[in-house]
Amino acid sequence: MVPQWDFLDLLAGAAAEEPNFTLRMNTRVTGLRRNGDRVTGVRFLDENGAPGELGASLTVACDGRDSVVRQAAGLRQREFEVPMDVWQVRVDAPPSSQLRSSRGDPHADSLKGGRVFAHFGGGQVAVTMDRGTYFQTSYLIGKGRDAELRAHGIQWLRDQLGALFDWDDEVTGAIASWDDVKLLEVTFGRLRRWYRDGLLCIGDAAHTMSPVGGVGVNLALQDAVAAARILAEPLRRGTAGTADLARVQKRRQLPMTVVQRSQRAEHTMISSAPAGTLDGDRLPVPVRLLRRVPPLRTVTGYLGGIGIRPERAPAFARVSSGARSH
Ligand SMILES: Cc1cc2nc3c(=O)[nH]c(=O)nc-3n(C[C@H](O)[C@H](O)[C@H](O)COP(=O)(O)OP(=O)(O)OC[C@H]3O[C@@H](n4cnc5c(N)ncnc54)[C@H](O)[C@@H]3O)c2cc1C
């Protein structure tokens, strides 16, 4: 529920306390260095556009779904079909009289504090997230239909969101033009093998996640923690090889596969929403169960937030262990 930029700042701040960590902002990896088949680091363009090279005993591709590093290594994901793309817009925080829960009841107070609500209505699905002064809203559209739908006037989108969330024209009027509507293209797939000699892909670079369920960031982080835990010692000894990289994939394959299976099932459930034909009275059974049996939300919250194979930082990486010099 945390805004991504705050979370990234938190990570960068914590990492900066490590004596051997360097963060190079505005530096773009453009390709790989190699020695024969072995990856030995990256090529990059720095913040001034000047080319450079960085040698590494292990290169970790954590550059997301369009990973340049993955492509440069010749690794290709098997892609799965997805029914939707996402439009993202901001509106000013609506007055409390215009806040309601996804079940339709007035819910002003409990919406405060970064809560997220999915709304099913008029055959569609949208999610809005309370960011205090504004609401970040994601609206599902059919895959590849961005240009076609933008041919409607912007009032069309305002009306759709107004109907979904009970927002009046004053609230939706904050969407001044289509320039305020950002297209986020959804892709979904996975690598068969996450590594090559000297290179490991993790997160979306290894397995591109769909937004449904909001679990891709957690999986990526858990990959990173598992990789650090498994590889710290071999890297320190200078012996990290492909067998160690394979151990990382083996550790993370099951939770990734389970989450992607569940996302594929969720895609099927909501596939009629982008077409506007999702029947609000015949919502998928899991959605109806979640609405009727609130304790189930704790279970899904646990599965999304902690997952089936939680990762924990090893003792040597914890600030309180006093073992930072390890
Ligand atoms: C529309 C949409 C909405 C989503 N919503 C959610 C959600 O609410 N919750 C959730 O958990 N997941 C969500 N996901 C999935 C989630 O975004 C990913 O699973 C997650 O971000 C993967 O983390 P990552 O660290 O592997 O990659 P990313 O978060 O994509 O991070 C990659 C990083 O690499 C950097 N980078 C890229 N290329 C280069 C380069 N050449 N050189 C240097 N740096 C580079 C990027 O700037 C970025 O900082 C959503 C996905 C989509 C498409």
C-alpha cells in the first residue's frame, strides 16, 4: 500500500548505510560485458550520456519486465496471454460523502489510511487507492484498446469512473484531458531458466507479473532476499557458479508458479470487465466469498503479503545483529 517512490527511497536509504554499496542514479545499462560465454559485468550510459563499463563477478538482472540485461543475455520469456491493460489517473480526494466501500455501503472513515478498494460496477472493474490528498485510480481496459478508447472524449472516462465510484463531476473533473491518463501495458510471462554463467535474473526480469492481486513487488523482493542469502557466502569465497544460481531459481520457482497460476485464474475471472460485460450480480465465486466471509480476507492478505515460501534476511544482514562487517 506504500507509494512506490517512498518505498524505493527507503531501500536506497537503508542500502546507503552499507559500506560497500553504491547507487548510480540516472545510469542506464545498455548491454553486457562478456568473457567467452561468461557474463562479466555491464555496459552503461551515465547521467551525462557518457558510456562506461562495470565489471562484476555476478550480474543480477533486476531491471523489470522489459529487462535489457535479459535480452542482451539472449534469454526469452515464455509469454502468456493477458486480457487487459491499465489506465492510471489521479483525482483529488473526494469528500467523505462520496466514499463507499466496494459493497456499496458508506465507508468514509475506514477508507482513510491508504486503503485500497476494487469496485465492480456497470460491467467493469476499477481499483482506487487513498493517497491522502488524492486517489490513485486504476481502470482496466481491453488489451491493446488504448488508442481506440481514447477516441472517445475525456468526459466518457469521467462518466465511467463517476459511475463506478459514485464520484461527482467536481471529483472526476480533475482529469483534464487524455494527457492525465497514463497507459500501463500489462505483460505476463516467465523464463524457463533464470541464469547464465555470471548472470542471474530475478523479479519481473525472470517472471513478469500481472498487476492482479498486487503481489509482483513482494515476489521480486523475496527473490532478492533469497538470492542474497544463498549467494552471499559463495560470492565472498569467490566461488559462485551456475549451480548456486540454480539454487536461487529452485528456491523461488514454486511461489512464483503458484502466484502466476492464481493470476491466470484471476484473468479468466475478470476477462469480461474490460469489455464492460462483467455481470455484477454473478461475480466469480471467490470474489463473492471474500465479500461474504470477511475472515477470508485475512487469509488472502497473508498469501499476498507473506506468501507460501516467505524469505527472511539472514542474521548477518540484520542491523540489530551487530555483524555488519561480515
Ligand atoms: C499496470 C501494473 C500495475 C501493477 N501494480 C502492482 C501493485 O499494485 N502491486 C504489486 O506488487 N505489483 C504490481 N505490478 C507488478 C509489479 O510492478 C512488478 O511485478 C514489480 O515491480 C517487479 O519488480 P522488479 O523490481 O522486478 O521490477 P521493477 O519494479 O520494474 O524495477 C525495475 C527497475 O530497473 C530499472 N531499470 C530498467 N531498465 C534499466 C536499465 N536499462 N538500466 C538501469 N536500470 C533499469 C527501472 O528504472 C526500475 O527501477 C503491476 C504491474 C503492472 C504492469
